[in-house]
Amino acid sequence: MKIGFIGLGNMAQAMIGGILKEGLARPEEIYGSAKTAATEKKIKEKYDINVTGDNRKTTQESELVFLAVKPQFFQEVTQQIQDLDLRGKTIVSIAPGKSIAWLEEQLGKQPAFVRAMPNTPALVGEGCTAVCFSEAVNGEQKEQVLSVLRSFGRAIEVPERLMDVVPGISGSAPAWVFMMMEAMADGAVAEGMPRSMAYEFAAQAVLGSAKLMQETGMHPGALKDMVCSPAGSTIQAVRVLEEKNFRGAVMDAVIACVEKSRSL
């Protein structure tokens, strides 16, 4: 399978790393182009893929093409490739706010279109990617896309109407998880713990809690109750968080993120 990447930023690199690790394609079967020669040189040295220096060349050489550029550059890229013969190709967009209908308007209905939204934990093989497919995507194409997305974490198929919700619960969510971990560590530092140790404890607490929820399938409220002993220290911390509107603030953050995503 020949795979192309227009845009070679962090997310594209996470994908390329996963593809190579899982043996889905050899380096010579992966094509890529970026906005700057410096980025292309770095990726060539790191992965030894075919760096074309040309978005049109990357598209022509590939069966599966990932559009991995920032939203503000998206239309520029589609204009560069819209006159190419795209029949039989699968085009995957990872840009927020660009619907399948918009992609069809820009590039016609010759290719099969996919929207995907990975998040930054993909960089360490623990990504969570939402994905939806156009009606033109056949079973083989769908499995090819899913195999790539699963190479760096989980892939969850959602209806397209929910794609704008995904940034609030997954795509952007690592930012406020990191903020919470930083705040947890700050509290421990205030009580005398060395900062490096505090970050280690905070990170493992979040990692372990997420794994416990995934592997047990238990409701997060029930898991919270397991930690809260009667008259214990945990329930006092929960009380303070409730007084400070912790859950309401997180909900508001998610909703604000979704609203912004819909406006892109």
C-alpha cells in the first residue's frame, strides 16, 4: 500500500512512525511533502521515506493520501491537487471543520473521502482517533484507513455529525489534562515534594486511572466512590473541587471547544 502525507508535522510523524512499526508499509512506499524544505529534510533523515517536495507528486504516487495540514492552509492544498486524476484514491482529512461535503466540493467525487481526528498522545502510540467515512469508501479502503489509525492508538468510528464534538472530548482534551496534572504537581510542591517527583506521581495517577476505567468498564462515578472512604481525605478534596465548580468548568471548556470547532 502506497501512503502519502501532505504535511509532515507532529501528527503526520506519529502516523508514519506507527505505520512503520506495524509493518503496514515500507519506507519506500511512503511519500510526503511539507511546506518547508527544512521539515522535509528532517523527516527524510528520521524515517527515510520518499520526500517529494511537491504536494501533487505525493498525491499522484499514493493510493491513500492524508491531508495533514493546518486548517488555514487546507484550501491552498486542495487547489493544488484538484485537477489531478483522483479516481480510486482514498483521501483522509485530519483538519477540523472541513466536512465530507466540503471535500467533495473542492476535489470532486472521484476519490473516497474520510475524516479523521487524532490527538497528540498518538506521538507515543496512545492516540484516540475519531473517524467517519463517505459512502464512496468500500470495505477494503475502510480497513486500510483503520489499520493506519490503529497503528498509533485507538480508532473509533463516529457519525459525521459528531466530528465537531470530538475536539472537546479527545482532540483538544489533552491540554486541560496537562493543566490538571500541572496543578496537582504544584499542590504537592507547595507541601514539600520535589517537582520532578510530583510530576511523576501526577502522570501515573492519570495514566492508571484511565486504564482502570477502560479495563473494568465501570462508570467513572463508581470508580470515584471507590476512592472516597467515609470521613477520609479524598472526600474532602472532592468537596473542595465541587465548591470550586470543577465539573462545571470542565463541561464549559468542552462546550466552548466544540463551539469553536463548529465555526472553523
